[in-house]
Amino acid sequence: MNDSDRVLLNGHSLDLADVIRVARKNCPVELDPSALAFVERGSGIVREWINSGKIVYGVSTGFGDLASVVISPRNSRLLQENLLKSHACGVGDLYPEDVVRSIMLLRLNSLIRGFSGISPSPILQLVNFLNMGIHPVIPSQGSVGASGDLCPLSHLALPLIGVGEVFFHGVRMPAHKALNEAGLEPVALGPKEGLALNNGTAAMAGVSILTLADVLELAALADISAAISLEALHGVPYAFDDRTHELRPYKGQRKVAGNIRKLTRKSEIIEKYKHDKVQDAYSLRCVPQVHGASRDAFNYIRGILEVEMNSVTDNPLIFPSDGESLSGGNFHGQPIALSMDFFAIAAAELANISERRVARLVDAKLSGLPPFLMKDSGLNSGFMIPQYTCAALVSENKVLAHPSSVDSIPTSANQEDHVSMGAYSARKAQTITSNLSKVLSIELLTACQALEFSFPLQPGEGTLAAFNIIRSRVPFLEKDQYMYPLIQEMQVLLKEGRILKAVRSEISDFS
């Protein structure tokens, strides 16, 4: 493997593309030697404090409301192991492999900054896990998003010492068995090392970053589906004229308007019908404003997550240059919680307006097309019920878009009396994004069916490229067919990225 295939971690320069490479393409990681030297410096100071009997939170004391309990140096290792065992109490569905790898990567990138008091040994074990494909079993429920993601990160950390469970070679097994098969030894935790491993925002951030990567692609697909619907409904082009958007120059709005113009360029359909009316319904006319606002929200959230992935988020923090330990609140997930609540609304709105276009496509009174897009309707129900499915999905999204961040609940005997609920903000956003993908799949399927009623007139350059890819896998329906596999096939097409690839091959500056 070439050096260029590795992601070099230094704690400062991780980006979205790096996370995707490691989490989803199994790219190996390597540690910057200078960063590792700084790690050793920080852990050395912690050892000095233990030997001198200095009282430091989480090093020589209990945790949370037990911070006033002083722990003997001889129990230092047991304190850290007990922390991980007692805090690994997650429930619910397991995080999938890509999320686990994302979490591992983010925890690594934070720890190698050298402000956590952890020694190189657990860090190198975590590198081995990532590079050898040993993935801790992490339940998705149990974090309140303050004091870090204590519960899921404890599940992440326990296998490093040979406790808990992992997936190795696709098989779920006890961690000690995987270590033995991989030729690794369990790590012996030093002072503060359990706390350094489980106190941080890596779980909520890991979910959020992958969900952001997914929605950025879906935002482009939403423009494509809107453009096909526009042509199928014989929409007019005036709402996408750049002169309008120069007067309200939000970046997202201008980008979306430009995308629609590019997708429908040289459209014989739009050219033929552009004088039939002066304006369309909002679900077509306001695509730049609605899609664009969601894009601007996602770009804002990207900025937040790029800060988070290169931050130190545990407590207490060790400052080797000053010889000090400071208790603070960098573990608090509020920036992620607020951002992912905003994300949920922005993603839900892309689905909402898509469903409105689907409803218009199947309504003969509004579309001028055959009822439910079947010539022999009545005998055939056509695309009637896929719109119901969209309605169910967007209704679910509306419930999920309720913010988690306003629902703080006290923990640890009121010592930790305000929490972010950022972990659930991230998981809700992930579910909404999955629902958005399903709604767009149905809109693309429906819009392509509707578009064929305008043939032999040719659609635009970009919409034709997308249409051809879809038709290579899903046919025009002359009569009712089993719909479920067709919708599933559309979802596979979206996940494969073939539609976007085809459009970008046709329109080099589509984004």
C-alpha cells in the first residue's frame, strides 16, 4: 500500500474526506511521530502527579458526583478499568461498522493532541484495531451527550484491555479472542487512561460526520429530481433566472438555481411549453430558495463538525507546558446537538418539498398527465400509493425534527445538571436522512414515469443523463407492477452514486 493511501493523523488536519476514507473505504491510519512524542510528554506528567500524591480529578479521585472521593495510587489501574466496565451499559441497535470506524478515528485524532494524559500504548492499540479491522460492539443508545459520550465510548475502549465484544473478520466474538487471533496483547491502563478514552464527543460527532456526507450527495440528487419533475410537469424556467438570485444572493440559492439551469439546458420540453404560463406552484418555483436554504444549513454544520473533529473534548485537560490540569466542559456536546437539530430540519424540508412534487405529478387535475401516471387508470392504480409512502416518511420526519437539544435532563446526582442530548440529535438526523433518500427515490421513479408522456420531445442535458441511468434499471410501467422492488432498485441506484456520476459526466460544473 502506498503512503498516499494512508491517513496521517496529527490532531489538527482531519477533514470530511479523510473520515470517509477510513470509515467507509477501510483506509489505514498512521500517527504523526511528533504528535506521539507530545502524547508521551502529557502522560509523563500524569505519572509524576500520581507518584507525588497530587489530587487530580479522574486521576486520583472518583468520577462525576464521586469527585470528592480520593483514590489510592495503588488502585489507579483498577479505577480506570472499573470506569469503563461500569459505564459500558448501552442498549439498542448496534452502530454499523462505518460509524464505529468513524468514532474510533475521531477519538484517536483527539487523543494524539497530547492534552488527555494518555500514554501511547492505548493509542497504538486503537490504531491496530482500525488497521486490522477489529471493530468494538457499540450499542447506539445510552449517551446524553455531556461528560462526553461516556456509554458508547466505554464500549469502544473496553476491548482494548480484552473485555467486551468486537467484530473481527465479520464475526462477533469476545474481545480477548479477537486479540489472540490478531496477535495482540490487552493494554494495561495507566492513570487517567480510561477517562481519556471514554470522555469525549467522538460518538455523536462520528455519526454526524457520516450523515453529513450522505446528505451532501442527497442535496445534489434533490436538484436532479426537482429538474425532472419540472420538465415532466411542463414547468417554466423563469424562477431560475440568475437575475432574480443576484438580488438575494445566498450561496445555496444561487447554486441550486444554477444547477436547475444546467440540468435543463437544451430542453425541448421547456422550450415548447415555456409560454403556456407565467409561473409554477411553489414546489417547483421555490426550489432554489428551499433547497438552497438547506444547502446553506449543511455548509454551516460542516464548519462546526470540522472544528469538532480536530478538537480535544475530554476532561480534565492536561497542559504539559504549564504542568497543570484543568477541569472544564469541552466534553459537552451542545455545538453538535444544536447543529444536528438544525440539520434535521434542513433535511426534513428537502423531503417535504419533494413529496409535494410527487403529489403534483400523480394528480391529473394539477399535472395535465394521466391520473396516477397510467393511461389505463382505474384498472391500474399506477403511482397512487408511492405518494402515500412519501407522505408517511415526511410525517415521520416532522416528528423526528423536534429538537433534542432543548430536552436536557440532570445526571450524576445533579453534578451534571445540563446535558446536550447531542447523541440523539445525531441519530435522529441520520434517520431523517435515510427517509429523505427514500422520498427522493420515489420522486425520481415517479418523475421519470411522468417525463415519458412528453416524448419524443427531449429533456435537458442533465435530466436526460439521469433519466437514462434510471431507465437502465427501472422500466416505464404500462400497467401495475410489484412496486416494492422498483423502489428498492432506485435506492440502490442512489447509494451507488451512478445518477450523480452520470450527471457530472454530462455537466462538469454540476455540484
